[in-house]
Amino acid sequence: MVLVKDHEPQEWNFDIFSLVNPAARLLAIGLTAIVPRDSDGAAVTAKKTAAFVVRGEIVDLACYLPDGKKKGEAHQACAREGIAAGNPAGILTTSGELYLILGKDGKPANSLLEPFAAKYVRVAGKRCSRGRMQGIVLDKVEELPPPKTKKASKKS
């Protein structure tokens, strides 16, 4: 009991939940502000979290990484041979992002990717990353028409 001058004695009901409740509210508000984004910057909904989709060229990372030049149709035969031999494969987006492509259960995805070497594709799977390395655990790959390149306009 607490005695206060000119007031009647009061009982103070104090429990731990009176402190936890405001903290839980703040945490819930903070968590709702965190919205996952896909590679295009769009908000990821519950349906999109199942598969991360990226478009780009399948590259042989052993050839592409050292100088960044060995890609495209001119390098297709070499990329196909390297991926078939077990070199790591990746997907290079038109914006320059590079993802290592992994198979499910720690198995290589090379046999699935070899026919698509140096081709423009859509890859779907689970996005993963460690440090600055980003990858995709492959679920599906499909060939797409090559992206349209911007041609310089002729000036008269």
C-alpha cells in the first residue's frame, strides 16, 4: 500500500505484462515495415516467395568470371562444353547481376543447364546468398527469345 497525503490509500497492480505489451506492439509495427523484394524491386507476396525468377544468359562461370568477355553466341560451344564437363554455371542478367545456379539437394544442375548454354532463359527457384555471393537453387529453366537491343537511331 502507498500512502499519499490528503488521499486515501491505493493499491498498485503491477505485473510484467504491462511492460511487455507496449514492446510487443512496437515489434509488430516494425516487422510489418519489412517487405521482401524480388530482383525487379517489386514487393514479394506470399505466392512469389515460393519461386524467385530471373532472366538472363546462362554462362560458364569458369570462362566468364576471369575477364567478363566470354559470353554470348560466339562463346556458346565453349560454354556448353564447360558446363557439360562440370564447370559451375550461372545466369547473367541484362543489368549485370550474376547468380550461381545450384541443383536441389546439393547436386549440380549442369545436366539441366547444358542445353541452354549462352542462351537467354528464365530461371525459377529459391534465392540464396552468403556474403556477396548470390545463387538460385534451380526449380525450372526455360528458353526465351533474346532481349531486344536498343539500336542507335539514325539522324538525318
